[in-house]
Amino acid sequence: MSAQTSDKLQLFAEHSLFRHLSRDEMTKLLIHARVERHPADRRIFEKGSPGQSMMAVVSGHVKVCALSDEGKEIVFNIINPGQVFGEIALLDGRERTADAVAMTDCELLVVDRRHFLPFLRENPDIATRLLGVLCERLRRTTEQVEDVLFLDLPARLAKTLLQLAESHGRPTSGGRRIDLKLSQRELGTLIGISRESINKQLRDWEKLGYLQVRRGTIVLADESALNKVSLRE
């Protein structure tokens, strides 16, 4: 086994979607897989482009987003290590439904549709896991729509910060730090709030001791207070 093949096998073994496969099954799949590395801010694919592959994030973070006709960006989702993206176009063979942009330096496992679909037929467990991914994305989209309709600005922002701390939080002496390169503008596009409103609300909460903004990162100092805010409608 070559060093490159061994490296790809290790990446598959560490990924949540593939780690339950046998070594033989992984070997069969990795014959057709490739590793891609993208620097921060690189566009991985564009909305409307042919969707012929699925990506699994090994390291780094990717945002799935779109631009309006006026150039306004909307962030639909942030993809973390252990998660996949591009699965919709891979399954239906149609064009990409959104852009994908590297938020940080990223390492991806890429499998093309022509190789992955036959593999799915032979491994229904993977198909079931992909259905779970799609269902989770649909639930998340429904929840986002409900939040926009029923929660006020502070509640939406507090809820999003707590969710980001859960998935990207690192303990510090001052509270959990959201360890993710995310500008206030991008944070606003996640929840449908302007950057100016985000900035004002963060400053208000900083005065109350709920959080601290340090060098572009946010540290949640009082998660209990933020949780109470998130439950207000």
C-alpha cells in the first residue's frame, strides 16, 4: 500500500460517515477518492455549477452560502470536521444549490458521483447516514425560518452564539470562546440581522458582563444569562 493510499485510508477511518466501514470497504472507496486542500477564503464550488462530487471535511471549516443580486451574502450553514457537504447535487445529479467557501485552511475528502452511487447501493448503511444528514439539514432550515418569524433580535443572536459555543467552544478562564473565524457580518447573515445591529447588541451584552469580544473572537462569560435571553419570544 502506498503512503498516499495509507494516508487516505486513515482519513476515512477518522471520518464519522465512513469510520464504521470495514477496511476492505474503505479501500474500495478510497480508490476513487481524492484529497483536496483549500486555503482560507477560497471558493470550493459555485451555485449553479455541475454537482458531480461530495466533500467530507477532515479539517477546517466551510461555509455554505449564496449571494443576492445586490451582492448581499447569506450564510446557510457552517460545515465542521466530520460533516459532509455537496450531497444534494451528488444524489440528484443537478447543479449546485449554493456556494461553498473555505472559512479556514481546509482538508477535504472528495468522492465523485459516478463512483459513489454504486458504492451506496452496495452499502445501504452509508445511504441511511446520508439520509440522516439531509433530515438534520432540513430540520435546521425549518428552525431557522421559525426563529426569524418568532424570535426577536436578541433571542436569535443569543441562541446562535450558544449553538456556536456548543460546536466550536473552547474553555478559557473567562468562559467558552467561540473558536471560529466568523466576522460580525457573517454572523449577521446566519440569522438575518445587519452587522450594525450585531455590533450594538454585542456591545450591550459586553457591558452587562454576558460576553467579551477579544480580537475578533467572542467569549461567552455568562451562558445562563444568554440562555434566558434566547428563550424570550
